[in-house]
Amino acid sequence: MNELKKTFLYSDMDGTLLTGAKLVTQKNIDQINRFVSLGGQFSVATGRSEVIAAPFLSKLPVTRPAIVYNGSAVYDFDKKAFLHREEVPADLVHLCVKTAMEVYPKVCAEVYTNGMIELLNKDCVMDHYIPRENQPYCYASLDSFGFCMKLLMYGENEELHKVERAIYEVTGGKGFQSTFSAPYYFEILPEGVSKASALSWIFEHTDVEPAQTAAIGDFYNDVQMLSLASLSAAPASSPEDVKTQVNFVVSDNEHDAVGDFIDRFLIV
């Protein structure tokens, strides 16, 4: 029949839309285009900035506002403009980075600001995705960083958990939201911010309808968004406790997870 079960689809990128080699498979491209050709609307929900996400979306029809910076911003790729932004306060960034460097001197502390990554620890272990993907970055000091939409800590998982505990001790866990978006990424976001909060903003300010929205994602930073959508899926490669939170488990991200979701569950 080729009729849509849901009109809107939001997809996580890393671990979901992208393979481990950071590629969008041909089946994902074909099925997303098929979904849109039948009247569907597609977008992404990612921890990436708009600049870092854009190269991976060049072959895809992104037809509705995107969630970037793990929910700190909503971005229109057609207009090349932010529709909504939230900020991690500068004094909180300063305190968190200072604390992190005391606990883990090699931590890579990254301020995400308008597409640029500002590295605040010149002695850090370099985030391997920065050179691998040619991500734009520069070094900044604790006194000179820009508007912070998210603060990312990169390093060894065990060390990052020490950083997390230390930050919660000095802050009391107040004034921010935190999440692990990957085992090697600990993120600090503005208070109350998540992919779900950004999706709620989109529901309130655009034509995207909650009852007509599907979402797919693979990790803990996706769970609230998946719960907010009226139909949800996770790749088979997701952690087990993420898979228990969704309606459907689909192929892993190496085998067309998004395309499989569309083909089996969004088009009837």
C-alpha cells in the first residue's frame, strides 16, 4: 500500500544513522528518500554541532528542524539558522573544567560554540574524532571561551566517571544536566536540556505533531526522546537497557538500522 504509519521521523546519528566507519549506508539513504517521497518528514537529533553534522547529511532530505548539541539547540539546515539555543553558564563551565582537570589532568575539555570546538586543556589527550573528521577546533583558555551550548569531556571511561563524581560533589548536581553520549564522552548540558526537551520545543513551535512522530536512537542520551515519540526503535547494537525502552528493535547500525525501521514499521 505504501502508506505512512507516522509522518515525522527523528534519528540519532552516531551509533544509529551512521556506521562505525561514520558512513550512511545506501539502504538508509534510499529508505529515507522513500519515506520523504511518500509525504514523510525527516530530521536528526544529534550531539554533534550543525557544522560537524552537515557533511553526513548531504545526501539526505532533512526537511524539519534538527536537534543539535544533544538538545541545547534547534537548527534549520535550509535556512542555516538557529531557531532555539540554550547556554551552559560560563561560571559553571569554569568550575567543571577546573574540577575535571584536577581529577584527570589529561581530560579533553571541549566547549561547543556555534560550530567551533574550543579545547580548554592544552595538555589533553586529543579527542580522536577531531582529527579523524577534520572537525573545526581551536585552543582557548578558561577565561576566553565562547557561548557554550555543551561542555564535552573526552577520555577513558573509568576516568570520566571519576570526573562525573567530582563535578557532582562540587556543584551538588545543580544548574546543569549531564549524560554519557558514548563510553568516552561525558557531556554537561544546560539545566533541563536533552534531546527530549528540544523535541518538546519543536512540538510547541513548529508543525511537527507528537502523535505523528517516530524516533530512533541507540544510547542513554536518546532514551527520553524515544519515550516522547509515539513510535520508537533502537538498533540491535544498543545497550540492553536502552532496547527495553522502545517499541521495536531493528537491525544494528552496521546493517541499515534507520532503513530497516522505515521499511518494516513506518511504511505499511
